[in-house]
Amino acid sequence: MTDLKPISTLMLSCLFAAAITSSQAQEALKPEDPALKIYRAVPTKVNDLVHTKLDVRFDYKKRYLYGKEWVTLKPHFYPTDSLRLDAKGMDLKNISVVKNGKNIPLKFTYQDSLSVAIKLDKVYHNNESYTIYIDYTSKPNELKAKGSAAINDAKGLYFINPDGTEKDKPTQIWTQGETESSSAWFPTIDKPSQKTTEELVMTVPAKYVTLSNGRLASQKNNADGTRTDTWKMELPHSPYLFMMAVGDFKIYHDKWRNKEVNYYLEPKYAPYAKEIFGFTPEVIEFYSKTLGVDYPWNKYSQIVARDYVSGAMENTTATLHGEYVQATHRELIDAYFNNGRSTIVHELFHQWFGDYVTAESWSNLTVNESFANFSETLWAEHKYGKDAGDEHNHDDMLSYLRSGDAKTKNLVRFHYVDKEDVFDVVTYQKGGRILNMLRNYLGDAAFFKGLNIYLKTNAFKNGEAQQLRLAFEEASGLDLNWYFNQWYYGAGHPVLNISYKWDDATKTQTVYLQQSQDGQTFKLPIAIDIYAGGKKERHKTWMNDKADTLTFHSATKPDLVNVDGEKILLTKKTDNKTPEEFAFQYFNAPLYLDRYEAIEAAAANQKEKINQKVLIAALKDKYYGLRIKTIKALNLTNDDVRNAATPILTSLAQTDDNTLARAAAITALGKLKAAGNSTLFKQALNSESYAVQGAALTALSLLEPAQALSLAKGLEKDNKGALTTAIFNIYATSGGSEQWPFVIDAFKNAPVQVKFNSVGKLAEMTGRVEKPEYAQQGIDELKAFGIKHKVYGAAQFVGGVLDGVKAQRTQLNDTASAKAADDAIKQLADAK
């Protein structure tokens, strides 16, 4: 599962992040939930799933699934005469045991509409299997189920635009099983510790395509205009990984070695299938070779669904993606290693870690999700270079460090309020960083050998963190209890202060390390690089106590002492280097984070000549991410910085081979409002990159607002991403009723983060637009956004901007709109 990237892993605006922090602070004041005292044990296995056969058809009008199921089970160890199946919100018409081809009805109790207790026809032993037949109706839209930050709904089965009444939205059906929502569309033992083979027979309108786990075994056209597709999954997997999808999809057929690799997309995105997903076989090959375990399933398909409730889901052999991975050729020009591509590799790695070997319980979710998160860095490093991998790894660490209460949670979590709570920055981002630290400590050879042992030992079974530790110990010969106790079964991270002293008389360099966090003391293997006399010498050492003092002899005063020279530790760090030392670090230390830290230090005080030297050099850094960081950090009100940077920015704006860096340079130049840049901006409007076009249009609007407004109209016919945002902002600032339809449609269709960033602009235009009906459209959209994201503090923010809208409409004597704004504010306050 990829967590909801539009909320969880995209960088939220400072205001939105502040709202979240505020809401978390309020939560922290509440007394501890008694549920946190419950030990979340691995569910007891009374019966084991063996095989699940489903025969389903759909009622689009009622949003029902009519199902018949034949589920084969056997007692796990002890004899039993009973069976309990999870079955959420269903009508259960018949439950029978199948004997010699006949259904013999069984007694059952289904009081809570969540699970059914079945009295079997006899006592069964664990050398006997039995098959239960169930005739049932699934009614997902009538089920009340709570989701999480990662999975925002939990009704299992989703009918998208089933009546075809929503313009420009296809009719689709798809499922989402994780965590335990498969039992909303078929009765099962809905626990990750269960594994079963599968046969799924779907009868659908003949015009639609279907997808499920495993292979498409047969298709049969029926006289009533439907078609029956049979999918078979001959290798066992967990119930939450079952999937089905139905809709108007175009299939692009690819392959890896001799296995099918298919991409299912809406027809309008079909021409871009190869551009979106075409690197998948290359990733399968890389992961297969790296792990020493070839891709274990018979096929790999990826499908993109509308209105998906998460980022993506690693259903075995059939990953389901949210629509944000769909993109046109022009959008992909600006993609690089974006959220869509990182999601694609994340879900693919799950086919090994999560599907082939599955976490035995949600407490051990780390052996699924931390690995998938780690794989993003692994692929970025392989495909785009070490700087890209280090950037991704560092961004993940920052996501964890910025999360208010994450430091209180163990990675392996036996205590939680709800299983959905485990899908967080600790399991994902922190867990991925912890694996990277372990990889660095063990070395690649031992680390990947350990993964190979873990996968082969637990193939088609379940795993937990202790089995992972044992595999690494077998591979490396090292005891790793200390590492797992500290990082897997403990909480928090080191808060590290580093200071230095040079004694010229004794030629001694002293390094003072101080951990200041509450809680455990972290044992840290550290590489310390000493740069002196034109050479670098690496010292491998350990920090074992809250405070450690390390001494090193050097013939000359070091130019730089680089603590954590591998830049791998998960730590919140204060490094008390001088500007000269940071400058030396930028020009001489090799890693992404070496240069990143130096740029950060230089940007904090741009009056210093040495810092200006770093920033000007960093504008030409070999890695585009650091070029962009530097461009955004420049203080162009400083004459020296501006004069030195402007020629370089002009060159970058025209010739940088990275479109995002070009766009950043254009944005910086735009803020100068220099008339001489007008031609450059107009030329950039011809770029194929939406990012470059958007930056150019925005820059031009600061120079020539009227012309930018006029040019924006011509760019409407093909706009996405940054260009859409630029047109939106120009229209919202300078446009009127003529531009309103574009503005309101752009807001409605924007991703959540873009939408939040646009709230102020939409409110600005809503307050002054000529037509009252347009103002009321804007008020309705703002209200809907605030209510939907109230849990993140959006309602309070939106209420504030609606106060301003109300005042503006009152000044325009538009009492109807002023009242609508007032009503919306009250509804925001009352919304639950």
C-alpha cells in the first residue's frame, strides 16, 4: 500500500502543516485511549483457509454484489466443530457444507453483521479439509466503515459512477482489501496470517474489461449481453490481497522475460501507457537480480482507478493505482522521480515483501511497508544516481521528523487504538530509513543476502521482524539484537549536538557528541571523516552513551571534521561548524547531504562572502534537486547575491537540461520584475514543459499583467499541472466573469495539495466576481473542501477566508451571497 501521497507524503504548505500540528496538539491533550493498553496479538488460527472460489455478478443500480462462494478450509491444529468467518454488512442466504456434490445446510449466527459463527456438521481434524458453500449479497454502500490516513475508506467494494450520471467520469467497479475489507465483499478469515489459492468468476456487461489476481483462465459470452470471466490464482496469498476491477479500460501488453506485464488505463490515457508504466519490466529485472529471487508470480498487471481511496495497492499480480499516476507525454516531461513513479516501484517491491512473504499481523506491518518505502530509494539510486536516492531517503527522514507524535511510536507496534493507525510515517518513512542504515552497516552483500534468506525461508508464508533479524544474522554472522531492540522495538531517534575543539599544541582534534532526546540512549556506529593536509581519513567509531568525547591526532588543523561521513544516520542534528567548514564541505565532501547541509548553512546568512560563494557555486551543482534548492534559497534583495546570481539564473532559465530547474530559475528571475527578461519569459511560453510554461506565464504576469491575462487564454486549450496553476492564479487575481468557469473547474479538479494552496486565490475571486451565482459556486466549493479536510484543520482556515468573502459580498450589496458565506461558516463549524 502506498499511503495517500496527496496528503501524507506530499509536502504540505506551512499553513496546512501548522493546522495539522495544532490538531495533533489538541489530540495530545486528550487522556490516553484505553485501547492502547490492549496487546495486539497475532490472531489465533483455529481454521486455515485453503482455497476460495467466488462467483459474482453486480447490480449497478442498487450497488450490490450477488455472490456464491465455495471456501475450503482445514483445522490448523486442534480438532474443531465450528468456523467463524468475517462477513461485513451482508445478507447471508444460505450456508452449507458440501458433501459429495450436495449442499447440506448448516446452522449459523450472524448477530453483529461483522462476522458469522457457523456450526459445522461434525468435528474436523487437521488432516481433513471441508468446503463451505455460501450464497450472499454484499451491500458495501450500506456498510459503515472507518478508514485511516493511508486508506480513507473501508467498505471493500466500490461502484464508481454506476448510473453514468457524472460527466467525464467512467463507470467502474474496483475493490480495496487492506486492511480487513475484503470481507465486505466475500466471507473469509480476513487476517494477513491466512493464505489461500483463489478462483474468481465475474459476470459483467460484455463491453467492460475485467482484472483480478493470477491468470485469465476463460471468457464466455452470454446471451443476455454479459460476459463471464474466470480468473485463477494457483499460488496462495492473503485475503486482503484479493482484487477485482471492472470497467472500460484499454490494455497495453508488455512482458518481462516470458511473463505478461500489462497496463490497464482509461482510453484517453492509453496512448501514454508505455511512457507511464513502460519501465516496469526493467524494475522487475532489477529487483529480481538484487534480491536473488525472481519475480514469483505468473503475471504483473497495473490498473488505474477513479476515486481511489488510497495511493495504490499491491494486490497480488494486479496493482491498483490512484489516477494521479496517469499522465500525458507533456506531463511526464516534468515527472523525473515523482510520486507516480515512486509509487509504481513501491507497489512492485510489495510483490516480494507483502505478497510473497506477508506480515503475520498489522503490528509487524514494517516487514511489508518499510521495505516498499526502502525500495523507492533503492530504485532512485539505481536509475537516477546516488544523489537522487539520497535525496529521497533524506526527504523521508524529514517527513518522519516533522511529524509531531511519531517519536513516541515503536516500529513494531503491539499497542494501538486501531490497526489503521500503523499506516504512518513510522512504518513507512522511518522504517525505510532504518533499513537503509542497516544496509550501510552490514554492507550491500550481507544485507541483500539477508533479504534473500528471509524471502526463501518464508516464501508463501508470513514473516515478522524477528525472522528478518535472524535472516540478517545468518547472512552476516553478526548479532543484531541491539539494532532491532533499538530501532524496531523502541521509539524515537537521537537528537544529536556536535561540537569541535582543535588543540594546536597537542595536534589533537576533539569531537563532542551529545544526545539530548528523552528516552533511550541510541547506540550509533558512526563514520567520521577528517580532511587535513589535502587528504581525507575515515575513522569508524561508535557512540555508546548519551555523551561521548572522541579525539583524533592530525599533523595540521583539519579543514573539516565530517561526523556521519556516510550521511546515513536517522537523527535530528545540530552541527556546530563554522561557515568556512561548511564551505569546505560543499566543495570537497562528495554526498548529496554534504552539499545540502552546506547550502542550508549558507542560505541562513547570505551577507557573508563565504556563504555567497557556496550559493553561487551551488547554482551549478551537478544534481538538479540541489540547483533548485539553491535557486529557491537565494535572497535576491541582497545586491551582491543578485548581481552574481542573475547571469547564472538567466543561463539556467534557457539551457538547464532539467525542466524543473529551468522553471525555478524563471520563477526567481520573475520576482526581479526586470523588463529585460520579458523576451526570455515569452520564449519560454513555447516550451513543451508545463512547469516551464507555468513559471514563464507567472513571471510575465509580474511584469506585464494585461498581456499575461491575454496570453493565458491561448494556453487554456492544453494545460496541466503548473501551467493550470499559473492560469488559475492570473485569472483569480485579474480576471472576471469571463474567466470564472476556468477558475472553478480548475479548483474542482485539482489535487488536494494544489487545492489547499489555491483556497486563498479562489476566495479572492469569489469575493469580487460580478455574478452572484458565481460567488455562490465559489462559496460552495470552499465549504466542501473545508468540511472534507476538517480533520487536518482546513475548516478553521476556510472559515477565515469565508469571513473575508462575506465582507466583500456585503460591500457589493450581494446579500444572497453574503448569507451563503455566513451559512457556510456555520456549517463548517458544525461539521463532524
